[in-house]
Amino acid sequence: MLFYSYFKTLVGKEVTVELKNDLAITGTLHSVDQYLNIKLNNIRVVNEQKYPHMLSVRACFVRGSVVRFILLPPGSVDVELLHDATRREARGG
Amino acid sequence: MATEEDNTVREPLDLIRLSLDEKVYVKLKGERELRGKLHAYDQHLNMILGDVEETVTMVEIDEETFEEIIKTNKRMVPYLFVRGDGVILVSPPLRS
Amino acid sequence: MDGQVLLPPNIEDIPPPGLALVEELDKLLLVQLRDGRKIIGTLRSFDQFANLVLQGAKERIIVGTQYAEIPLGLHVVRGENVVLLGELDLAREPPAGLELVSEAAIKQAQRAEREADKMKGTLRARFDFLDDI
């Protein structure tokens, strides 16, 4: 549940979600669930010409299983917080 | 909270726990490699890395000679969440 | 970041699985599948796997600057094949710069595109064959 909790703290921030099919979408994180499914608002697609079907899409739901990476906003990453949470999770807590 | 127990390696993921806040090498599906500082992970090997260098290797075919050209693309990412299902291996930092 | 610790969520704070798409119910959506196809339809039902029921579904095929829509009717989409669901901005529909053509025309264009791709492949295969001699 570490990453679910962490992504909840990023709601309202801008992230770029890169999918396994190479489609990359930048948008405001609207919500996340325990499967790390993600909803983005005010999206724009990186390399838009290559994906014309996305031109009329403004908000989207991305299935967690198709995500490769999520590029995080540097100002929202507290590394100490992540280390503590990771150690706690590794202990099974 | 640091106890002796923290440094023992009982299962594979303990080795990754000992790499926290250290630079690791991650090999991913699709000829991708990452080098960066490990800031978080879970049992699925979902991870957050910092100061990440991503290397993507691809084979291109020259339009005229049809020779295979091996190309590598590199980019830097400040902070990157990596979904665990794409991870092939994680290599702890080399200590010299 | 406000909190000093990242606590695991309270069990009662975790939404029950399968509610993620409630806000999308009865909306016109564009569903991208893992094989690259795009289905447009009205979402009538879903579950925790993102299995979907789409009413009035149609496949939108885009080739170059042309597109066509092929009626499919009522469709159930298996969740694991779903890449994303996009909420269509009706003010931006149909996408600017794309010309609507007939189903026959788009299938023709698709075949031409596939032939061109295949041509590249066969040429390469021939050269690989020469390498082996």
C-alpha cells in the first residue's frame, strides 16, 4: 500500500505517465486506487501527431497494469519520508 | 530503530532493502536499463528512483544498406516511479 | 508535502475495489485496447478488473488524415485488454484535421499501410538470408 498512499499525496500535481505501448500522457493527477489505476485531468499527449485519436480526449483513466513509468514532480518527492515508509513496509508493518 | 536484525539477508528482497538510498542498476523489459538512487520499493518491485539515467537500446535497419544499427538513447529523469512488472533484475551498488 | 510520515491507509479509507469508473458511467468514452484498436461507446457497466459494457460501440479507425467509424453495437470488453479510457470532449469531436471516409475506403487505406510495412519486412528478411550464406 506504500505507493497507493504516496500517490494519494500527489493528487492535484502534474505527472507524466508513460505506458508500455510508449504513449506518454502529462496531466493533473485526479485520483489513484489500490491497483494504481490512475485518472488524469487536462491531459496532453507527448508526440501528439503520432496519436491523433487522443486529440479529443481531455481526461482519462489509465489501467495500472499498462503503466511503465510515472515521472514525478521533483518538488513533491520527500526522500526521507519514502525511506521510512519503505523500511516500515519491508518489516511488514 | 536500527537493530542488528536489519542487516541480515534472509530473502531476496532484503538485499534490495540494504540498497535503499544507494545507486542501483535496474534492467527492464524492452531493452531498457535504469541507473539511479533507490528511494522506495515494495514487494512487487515497484520502485521510486532519483537522478535516473534511462538507457533504451534499439536495433534500426539502415534504409539503404539494410545493415543493423544498434542505437542507444539516454535521458535523465529527476524522479521516476517504475512499475514492478517490467523489472527483470535489480543490482545492488558495487562497493569498492 | 505536509505529513512527516507516510502512513498506510486506514482500512476504511480505502475505497472498495471496482468503484474507479463510477464517474465515467453513462458517458461517451474512447477506449484504447492493447492491440491498438480504439472503441467509442457509452459506458453502461464495469467491475474491479475494468471489464466494460459499452453501448452503441463503434470502432474508430484512423489512417493518416482519414478516419472511419464501424458500428459494433453492444460490446463487453475484457479488462486486461484495456489500455485507457478517455472522456471525449464533445466540443473537440470529431478531431480536427481528420476527414471522415467510408468503411471501404479506410479498410483500403489500412491494407495499403500494412503492405508498405510488410514490404520493408520482406526486404530486410531477404538481406538477412544473404547474410547467412
